[in-house]
Amino acid sequence: EEGLTLSHPPRLSAVLRFPLHRLCPGPWSPLGSHQAMAVSLGPKPLVAVGQVTSTPDKEQNFSGCAALVRAAARRGACLVFLPEGFDYIGRDSVQTLSLAESLDGELMARYSALARDCGVWLSLGGFHERGADWLSTQRIYNCHVLLDPTGRMAAAYRKTHLCDVELEGRVTMKESSFTNPGTDIVPPISTPAGMLGLSICYDLRFPEISLALRHAGAEILTYPSAFTFPTGSAHWEVLLRARAIETQCYVVAAAQTGRNHEGRLSYGHTLVADPWGTVVAQCSEGPGLCYAEIDLEYLRRVRREIPVQSHRRADLYGTVGLQAAPSAP
């Protein structure tokens, strides 16, 4: 939910809501500005979730993101998540378009080399992509790229729901004015942490996409985001926990935080929610990482005990108002 926020100063604390027995202190941060937390219940796949403050300076952004990825690799994470706009956040649509690159450009090549050097999967949650239609449309795609540990592109999802909102005096955003909507939901991808379903930010408001990914086999849903303060403080955590509960998936949400430029302030509160809807890891203020182990046995237990997937009435959904009217007595 990229936009311009004109009020709502940043909050100075992040509330952690999870059972204390499932946590231990997080690792050293290369940026030193957060308290990371980690689940510590045995040799389960460890994921790292990044929180960054992207600016229009692409080189500075890459340096910060690369430091987080290397720190996560040293900690033993198999999969590292970066938020929407990890590459940059422009001051306006003109700058945003001018800085965009293709997927075969220099910046993505550098991230491919980073994934290969660190031996990790990288979820790059919102790349400003000049697609094949750039010359004809002069619009970009908001593209979630998944790289495997060889640096190969395992999947690319282009954001299907574009964020056009206007909260009077607070947030103005019209993503559709410079972005093409994607046309496909990408099937979940097999990773060492589980079957991963790709979405981006504003997609969070549409449970249909999360339910479609769950039906296709997703075990982890990811919502890399750039929420503003007005919408983030009201809806961020409750929507993420709702998606986790209704799909019985882990939900991983990397986020932008802080002052991206003079006209934009991002909400932050990067988090991981488990299939019960409990927040098991969360970043506080500033750039940094939080860590969580993905317990697929626990996920299967939740799904066994409350088997909502088998209870769904697909024969009824979408038919409201389509039945024949009852005949008069």
C-alpha cells in the first residue's frame, strides 16, 4: 500500500504477541536497530524476514539488503524474505518509472549472485519491473521474484490487485496510474521451508487469492509490503492473522519501515504468524531481521483438528442471488 502519508508520526514501540516459551533472543543485527526474535524448538527450517527503509538510492538499498541477507545466511536461514520496494521507493511516479529495470538487468543479476554466494532462497517481494510491454505501455509491473540458492529465478508473480486509495489529508496512492496489473496467480513453489505462495501487499485485502493458493497446496503465504501508517496501524496485523487462520498457513510479511523520503513514512511491524494465527516473530522499529522456524507437523496438526478445507462449500460460493426465486403459494 504505497502512498504519501501526511500525518500519523511513527510509533516508538512494537508489541509482540506470542507465547514466551516459543521464543529466544534474536541474533546480532548488522544495522543494530531492532530486537529480533526466533522460534527455537528443534531442527526445523529457519526463515529470516527483513525489514528495511528503502529510498530512491538503489545502491544504498542494495547494500542494506545484502547485509541482512548475509546475516541471515550466517544464522542458518534457508529462505530470506525482503519487502515490497526492496530495490527502491521513488518520490513520485516519474522517478519510479525512470529507475525501473527489467528482470534481466543489472540489479536482479546482483541479487542472483547474492543468493548463490549465500546459498539461500530469496523472496524479493516487489521489484519495479520493466516488462516486455514497457515500450508500448510505459508502465511497469510490481513483481515478486523468488530466487533459488543457485541464483535461478524459481518464480515471478506480478501483483494482481493494484492499490488505488485516497484517505483525505493522509494517504494518496494510485498505483494503476503507472503499473500494469498481473494476470495470473502463481502456483505454490516447493522450498526447503514448505510450499510457498506468492502475493504482494494490497493482495492481503483479498482473501480469495490466499484461499486459492491454499487450495493449490500452499503451506506458507507471503505478503511483502509497504503499508503506510494510517492503514498499517488499523489493519496490518489483524489482516495477516486472519489470512493465517482462514488458510491454516504460516504467513510471512516483510515490511518497509520509517522515512523512505520526505513525502513517505512506512509502518513496519514485519512479522510471522503461525497457522493458529499467533504472531511468533516480529521486528520492532528500524531496519533488521526477525526469525521463525516453520513447523509443518504443527501445521498438519492444526489442519487435522479443524479441517476447514474439507468443510468448504464450493458448490454454494458465488451463487448468492442466482437461485430461482421461490414460486408464489
